[in-house]
Amino acid sequence: MSSLKIKKILTKIGFTIWLVCILIYCIFPFYYAIISSFKEGAELFQVDYWVKHWHWTNYLAVFEQQPFGINIINSIIVSTLVVFISLLLSVTAAYALGRREFYGRKTLLMVVLGVSMFPQVAVLSGLFELIQWLGLYNHLGSLILSYLIFTVPFTVWVLTTFMQQLPLEIEEAAIMDGARPRHMIFNVFLPLLWPALVTTGLLAFIAAWNEFLFALTFTLSEHQRTVPVAIALISGASQHELPWGIIMAASVVVTIPLIVLVLIFQRKIVAGLTAGAVKG
């Protein structure tokens, strides 16, 4: 066997080992959270890589000690509406920014990108005053409004990039057929943007689902909380006890919907991430 073939084999083996290490590094924390969610008492402080005794009491306690089911529904409502509104606004904005030439277009794009870089703390006080003025404090509408601040700029920027990659001939043909701007957006470009919409929509959903600071600040009652705040406020029998088993069980429950979404839309996600990578 030649040295070149040996070198290729060793390279493949090394690359495979590297991928396995990355996979274990990414999956192991979630796996350990799962096995910890089935432990009780002193078992939580023992380092085990497999469950010896399966205890389901932690999962029951998550829903018995607080309205966790309502918290999950709140997160679903807020995240879904945030994604829907963000994509609706972003598609129309991306059409104007990606397909129309006007003065200040590049500057506006830079402003959109700059807004998405602002830390949440920088806008927290002003947003709190706005939400109180609108009468949305301790209401899911406050979360929807606040989440749009960081989801809309991101989705506008990404969809504008995809919109610019679409062939000009498609738009010219639609104009020749008498298509108006709204028909151009929803009947011509929208079907072509499905991979990008799924990718950006899923990322926006995950961002809204995991958001903690705004949800903690703008909600007060436990029936208006979303799951990150509900998990953070899980308490034990005393102030010195932290119920890790219940926390891990709650974390597993709220992670499952995200995994299901990724598995359902994995083909669209890959297509959306690779679209526009090659022109032609």
C-alpha cells in the first residue's frame, strides 16, 4: 500500500474521530440532563452515566407544583405569533430592500443590522415604560412586542440576502404578466423563499422560546410566565434546597418541542442554509 493511500486512510480516521468527539460534546449535556431528571435525593450527587432506578416523580412534580402546562402554552403562543409577525413584516421589507433601488438603501440595511446588535439591557428601561404606557404589563402582548425588537431585524437581514439572490428574469416575467407588488411578493417570491423562511422562522422561534430577561421583567403572575422564567423560579422545600431533578425534568420537557421542529424541517433548514451559496 502506497504512502498516499495510508495518508488518506489516516486522514479519514482522524476526521471521523474528530466528528465523534464533537457529537459527544454536543449531545452529552442533554443526555446527562435526561438521566438526571430520573434521579432523586442523593442519587443526583452521584456521577452515573446510566439510570439505575427510573423515578418519574420529577416529571409529575413539574406540573403539580406550578402551572407548567400553562407556561408551555404561553411560550407556544408567544413564539408562534412572534415568528408569524416577524416573517410577514420581513418578507415585505426584504422585497423593498432586496429588489428595489432607492436612496439610502444600504444605510438602512446597516441600521437594521445595527439594531439587532443592541444588548437587551440597553433597551430594557425604555421598553418597560412603553409597555406600561400601552397597558401590556403582565400580558403576553408585552412579550410579543418586545421579542419583535430582536427577531425582525434578524429576519429582515437574512431574507433580504436571499431575495437579492433570486434571478431578475423571474421578476421581469411577472411584471410582463401584470403582477402588482403584493402579487409579486406573495405569489412569485414567497414560494421560492420557503427554505429561507423555515430557517429564519425556526431560529426566531428558538430565540423567542428561550428568551429570559424580557419575560422575567414584563410578566408578574405565574400564569403569564413563559417556560424559561418558570424553570428559573422552581424552588425546593426550603430556601437552601435547589431541586435539580425537577429542574432537569422541566428542561427536558421544554427542549423536546425544539428537537421535534428541527427533525420535521431538517431538509428545509439545510436547503435554507445552503441557498445562495452558489450563483447560477
